[in-house]
Amino acid sequence: MSYVDSPLHGAAQVLLIVAMVVLALRVRRIVRMRAAHKAALAERDVMHTSPIGEPVEFRPGTWMVRLSDSEAVFGRSRDEAMVRAFRPRKIGALA
């Protein structure tokens, strides 16, 4: 506790406490945004650096098989992703 000798001094203390809380919340938000950005980049790296034609666990419970630089298929299990990857697909104007 601190001593308050005037209403102006009390208001200054309350203002300082509010400013500290706002600053702490902003720092917390920045840290969370950086963590989310880092996680998003990690997912992107898995998407673009995994070998073509091999199943990779994209997220827990989700498997991905990269078909080309711009195409991938997903499945709930390794086998399901492989089946979807090698299923015949329509190519061209009829797709």
C-alpha cells in the first residue's frame, strides 16, 4: 500500500496501474501472435518440404501426401492418405 496525500496523487497512481495492465496485456498479445506465426510457419514448412509421394503427419490425427509443389491430399490415417493420393483423378477441363 502507498500513501495518498491528495486526490491528484491518487488519480496518478490509478492511472499508472491501468497503464501497467494495458502494457502487460499488449506484451502478452504480441507474444501469443509471434507463437501463432511461428506455428503457422512450421506447418507451412511441412507442407512444402515433405517428400512427394510419402505420407507425413501434418497435425496429430491428420496425414498428408504431397502430390506436387501445389497439390496435396489429406487423410485421418496414413493408409487413408495413401489411398486418396493414388486414386485416379480427372485432369483438365473435365475436372
